[in-house]
Amino acid sequence: MNYKNYLQIRSLITLLIVSIISMAVISNNLYLAIVGIFIGVLFIFLVRNKFKKIVVDERVLSVSGKASRITYVIGTIFLALLGLFFIFLAKLYKYPYLESLGIVFSYIALLMITIYSISYHYYNREYGADE
Amino acid sequence: MAQMSNKIKIFRAEHNMTQEDLAIKCDVTRQTIIAVEKNKYIPSLELAFKIAIIFKQSIENIFNYRAE
């Protein structure tokens, strides 16, 4: 199996999981979604084991680190602004459900900041910055 | 601005090695070797040492650093 085949099989498995989960959502079947996710994870694990070649190395980690940071910055700012927007909109037009939605978005933004801070401090200590 | 350059392509040709061969020996992907060869990615010290050991050269012989 070469790298191209590995990528094709991985995309196929992802497509399969997405279709099973979509079917589960449409038919309102929680068990089908759980089974779909379980089978997908199992398949990806087996294919990755069969494909012995290195697929993640220092460059991939560096690229994913930068992509994660940009995703975090954009995602957090977007969610926080969206939350504020909904809260102000609710106050302006007296829509209580919009305020709840805004609060939920704000809490998600706070959760993201918390997770980022914890993981940042963990890795900062892991890589030697004790003081 | 600092500039990095390297002679990996030359040493690879001398050792009759493909990018894939070098990637397997260094435990990295072929894309990483391509990026290092094109000076688009600066390798870690560990990878630089691995490459130097494979070509039986010193790091300075393979990688050049020029501060401008």
C-alpha cells in the first residue's frame, strides 16, 4: 500500500462515517451513530497499522501546530463576538432565547481559552520552561 | 534576515539515493525531505544530525547558515 492508497482509503472511511452519522441523525437513532463512529475509528486504526510508513513527522507537527493556533485565534474571537452580538440583539429586541444562545457561545469561547491555556502551560513545562 | 541552504541534493546524488530512500532512513515523510531540500523548511537539530550521519558528513558540510 503506498501513501496515495492510504489517503484514498482514509477518505473513503471518513465518507462512510459521515454517511452513517447522517443516516443516524435523519432516523434519530443514537445507537447507529455510536456504532458508525466505533467502526470508523476501528477501520482507520487497522489501515494505519497496515500502512507502516511514517505519516506524521516533525514538519507535519509544525504545520498542524501553526494551523491549530490560527484555528484557535479565529475560532475564539469569532465565537466571542457572535456571543456578544446575540446577547446585545436579545437585549435590544427582547428575545430571551437569543440571549441563551449568546451565553452558550461565550462559554464555548471561554472553554477554548481555558483548554488552550492549560495545554500551553503543560507543554511549556514539558519542554523545560520551569521558571 | 538569516538564510539557510543545504547540499542534500548533491550528497543524495553522490550516494545514489532517492528522496524516498532518505526519508525512510530519517523516519520522516518524503514531503519533509523535499521541503528541506528546497529550503522551505528548516529541519530540527535531530533531523539535521540524522542526515549528517547518513551521509557521513558534519552538519556544517551539509547545512549552511548565513546571517545577513
